Amino acid sequence: MRPSRSLLLLSLGLVAVGVALSRAPAHAEDTPVTIQIDIGKPGQRAIPIGLPYPKGGAPQGQDFWGVVKRDLELTGYFTVLDPNVSLEPADAGVEPGQFEFTSWTPSGAAVLAKTVTATSGSNLDTQVWIYDVNGGSKLGAKSFSAPSTSTRALAHRVANAILFAVTGKQGFFDTRFAFSGKFGENKEIFVCDADGYGRRSITKNGSINLSPRWSPAGSSIVYTGYAAGNPDLYVADLAKGQIRRVASKAGINTGGAFGPGGSILALTQTVGSDSEIFSIDAATGREIARLTSSPGIDVSPSFSPDGSQIAFVSERSGGPQIYVMNSNGTGAHRVSFQGSNNTSPSWSPKGDRIAFVGRDGHFDIFTVKPDGSNVTRVTQGTGDNEDPSFSPDGEYVAFSSTRSGASHIWIASSPDGAFQAQITSGGGGYSNPNWSPHLSW
């Protein structure tokens, strides 16, 4: 039995979304459409969506459809229905008036996304039309074009357009993961697309390279590398294809994290037999300030979104715990109190939560408010889960997990992990994932 429109609105929380999709096909309506549709949160309830195979006959159509399908499922918002459950005739079109909504209502589809893929010279041109099935109305339409070799990138853009038309939320398929990967004898820094595909190396030095972190603009990655025999801090300029060493004091130079403007790096360096957190100029490596001076290690800095505070790990109270201090090093206070081993803080771009790793038999992901209240557990009983990193909108947290055997990148909805999905597959060796900002490349 198909859900009624009123039931759909009631069950999804009555979220009003204004949609005005740009670059729509010339014959599509350009008037913004205001809709009310049930979105909830990732993993709360999945919206059944019809996604018929693309029209247009492009040879990439089947691959394109598979990428869009998996993208939508990775958001935790959708259940993609089998296209064969539709009663729609083969000659049905994609535009308003060219098909009947009643062909999809028996399947239970609440939303319908129809696509056209066609080759034009060396390009693949795509249209996507999104509809509210029960309301019988168009939610939006958009067109894209890309080289025929960029089928996956084009599909990611379509998936983002569908997500936005239905939920008003910006998708994450224009982001990437940086990570430390071991696919041979050594650990190198790699990046991959948000769906785990398109892996490519950033370093190829045959050494150990760890803890990559994106710059706010997504143009650089800072990481710790042992290429010179010492744990030094490096910055890879992705546009120029150049890598420079920015911190190389005797001892450790680790845990580099960009400040919000990208001009400052926080990192941990050795002081005598101890380790402390410093800030340095990201371009020159010049020391700006020493931020901690306490017994026991101080490591793993993570800036708040506005740059006013830094979360970090300290042993000043005995075992490793999460602390928050002002960005000038003052006002440090402890925010983790459960267990004796809490590490790897990552501040949400929303500013409302800090993700961290706690040891409770296995290593698991938790989140906490910056004042130490409202601890929530993201993972439990699923292998070791480490190295959390938030999506640009703070709706998801990525981490490495051994739950499927080898270490892979997973994502979970924040703050409670109601939805979880494996991103990478195949050979293991994925660790230290860090989620990029939205990217234009």
C-alpha cells in the first residue's frame, strides 16, 4: 500500500525546503518550488525513491546509474527501488506530461528521479528530473555535461542534485578523503573520492607517511612523514604537485592541523623528554607560539570552526584525555571523563560536537559537546574504530574500522551513528581518514 501524502509529511517532520536548481534544461521550469517532504536524519527512515535506468542510450548509462544508486544509498536518506517494479511503459519520457505517476505509486516510491544520458562529441550530457510521486509535482531539474571519461564525477553531481532537491541538504559527493594507505611495503598518503573510488597517491617516497589533514580550501594536505628519517611535518600543494617540509625539529613533528584561514598550523613537537603543542606559520614553518606547558604528552590538536579554540589530547590528569583550550593556549579544561584512554579529537564544522576515540575493550568513536556534556556513542561491538573526521556539514563522521576484517573507511551519521556504511573495499590498509571540504575539482 502506497503511503499517503499526509502520512509522508507527518512521519518526516514537516521540513520546508526552497529549491531553485540552476542550469536546468531549457524546457524545464525555472520557478523555485517550495516543498514539504519527510527527510528526518540519515538512518532514521529511508525515503523510497524510484530511479529508472537512464534514457538516451549512452553506452555509459548503466555504469552511471550504478554510481547514482550507490551514492543515494550512502547518504542514509534513501532506499533505491528496483527499476523493474515500475509499471511504466518502455516509451515513457522523463519530463512532466511524458509519463504517469500512477506507474510508480504501487511500488511505494515517494520520490522519483529520472535521468537522460547522451553523448555529444567527446562529452556525456545528462539531465535529471526529480518528482514528488504522491503529490504529482516536479521538485526540480538540472543538466550537466562532462567529458565521457568522467562518468563517475557526473553521476556524483546528479546524486548531489537529487539529494538537494528532496532534502535541501548539500551532498558530499564533491568531497574526497585523504588517508594513510598501506598497499605494499610502506604507508603513503592517498586521496579517494567520497564513494571510495578513484584512489590516487600523493606521496611516493617509500617511507612511512601518516595523519593527513586538509587545508580549509582543499588545495593542500599536511601530513607527518619519515622520508628524512625523522617524523617531520610536510605540506603537499595539490595544484602545483609540490611537497615542502615545514617542521623538522629533532624529535617529533606530528599531528599537523590547519587553522580556519589556512595560514596557521598547530602541531606537536618534542620539548626535552616531553611533547607539547605549538603553532607555526603554514607557509614558512616559523614558530608562532608554544600553546601547552604541562607534564605528560600534549598531542593531536584540532581547531574549532571559528579558530577560537583547540581540542587536544593530554596526559596531565594521568591517562590520555580530551581537553579544550583557547587558541592562544589559555583556559584548558577537560571534556572527556569516561574511561582512561580517550584520543584523536576532531571538531565538527558545526562547532557543536567533538568526535574522539575511546577505548572500551575495543576502540570506538564517541562524540561530546565542547563543554564536556552529552556524550554519545557512535560505534560499539564492531572491531576497532579510530581516527574520526567530520563531513563538511557535520552530518556525518568518517573513521577507519576493522569490522569487516582489514581496515577500511566507514562513515556514520552524527551524533549517534544511527546510519553507518562502508566506503572503501578490496585490499585493506586504509587508516587516518580525513574528510575534505567541498571541492571544485
